Amino acid sequence: MNGRTLLINTAAFLLGLYALVLPARILGADMSPGLIAILLSDSEAAYTRPIASFADEIQMPVKIFNLHGNIENAPQQMDKILALRPSLIFALGAKAAYTAKVWTAEHTEIPVIFAMVLNWPKYRLLEGQDNIAGIASEAAPGTQLASMTIASPHIKKIGVIYSKSYSSETIRQAKKAAAKLGLTIIDEPINHPSEFRQAFKRLSDKIDGFWLLADPVVYTLSNVDWLEKRCTVDRLICVGQSRNIAETGVLLAVDPDIANIGRQAASIAKSILLHHQLPSSIGVMPPLGTHLVLNIKTANKIGLKLSQTAVDMFSDIIER
């Protein structure tokens, strides 16, 4: 091989190498995270803290859009969002989450993270698309069950009423967690809210605690009001899934840390945007931070004696 041939071959090699490297650099520049759209279901103050903590943690430009409680505003707001070609959509509330899912069905290159959606499986947010991840509004079953053992270490049998269409997976997880805690789950499936009271009556003499799910078939205003009174009469420890439920008179609640939801969503967003993790591989995570809420008035009504050590383990004490 003469010197001229060697020079040509070397040049060809370097050009080929440059051609491989250059597109990668251009691709990296094109894919660097840009604007993040935050879509709200309405103007509720509940979203203020997660928005603030998300923006503080993500350290990327964000722009807020609002459905103002009306799903009919979705086309206008989503047209604005899609025109900006956002790197990601952070959807807060059920209407926002469902809107983001529907409108990104043909734009699955845009990842969506949802949060603060009560009973998210009801909306089938993960079905048919792989660009969506989320944070559940309910704490992990094990966390909720453990809160009952804090109130009473003698509790062993916990009753739960659920619908198979919405909560079968939750029940499966709960039974696995209960076994680790030395607890037994006794479950009653129902198909309609009107079946709740009879199902509870079948459970009441077999259990020493009741776990109220945010299952749309179970969780109605009528059922919750009846349950609060019935648990008082039966002197049962009962746990629900939000501070509101404890304020109505239910003994215990496990309430997600709202501000921490924003930080958790930002962490998920970074995994997707900076580390190229697929939303479908993340799925729906339980909230990482929670508040344990105790209604001390209800504790007195059911004759539950709590040590000061136990009381100190609760984040919030309701005295009304």
C-alpha cells in the first residue's frame, strides 16, 4: 500500500467515525429537556404545594395550564400544550390525567406523569399507551395496615370490602403485606354500592379492624357516613385513605404528603428525560411520604386506650 492509498483510507476512516459521532451529538442537543407543561384539573389550592415542590426540584422551565374543572376546556388547553412541543406533561387530578392520556395517544413521544388521581385504575390511564407513569393517591397497602397496629398492637383480623373490577390488585398486595405484619385480611367483594352494608354485617363479627378503600363502588358518601357510625357502635378500629376521612369521624387515616408528591414527580421526570427511562417501566408508584392521622375523639368513643408513645407516632391529631 503506497502513501497516497494509506492517506485516503485514513481520511475515509476518520470521516466515517465523525459521521457516527456527529449525529449522536446533534441528537443529544435535540433531546435535551425543554419546557414542561403542568396541566391542572381545576384551580383547587391543593395543587399549589405539589406544583411548587415540582418546579423547585425539576429545575427546568414549566408552564401551567388549567381545565378549570371542565373537561370541555381540554381541546383548547391541549392545543396550546402540543403547539409548544413540551418535553413532558405533569397532570394533576383526574380530569387533567385523562385529558393528557387521550390527547397524547397520537403523540406518545411526549411522556405524561399523573398524580392526585383518586383510584386511578378507574380511568384506565395506563391502558393502550406506554408514555404514561404516575403516583397513586393512596399509600401502599402495607403502610395503611401498619397504621392500625400502631393504634392497637392486638389487632389481628382486618376486614375489607372491595370491587373486583377496581381493587383486585390492591387486595393481592394487601394480603402479601398483611402476612409480613402477622395480620389476616378477610375480604368481601361487592358489585354495587348498595351491597356495602350487608357485606359489612357479614364481616363485623369476624374482625377487629376495618380498612376502607377508595374504591368507587365502595367509597360513597352514604357508605362512609354509615360506616363511621357503625364502627363506633361496634368499637372497631377503622382506617381510611385521606385526612378528610378522619375528619368525618373515622379513627385513622394515612394521608399522602402533598408537597412530597411534587418532588417525587420531579424525580420520575428526571429519570425519563435525563436517563431515558421508559414511563411504562416505571408504572404507578405509591406516594413516598405520608402523614398518619388520628381522630382522638373517635378513639375515646370506641374506648381505645392509647399510650403516649403511640399518640406521638401520628403526624396529625384531630380532636373534634
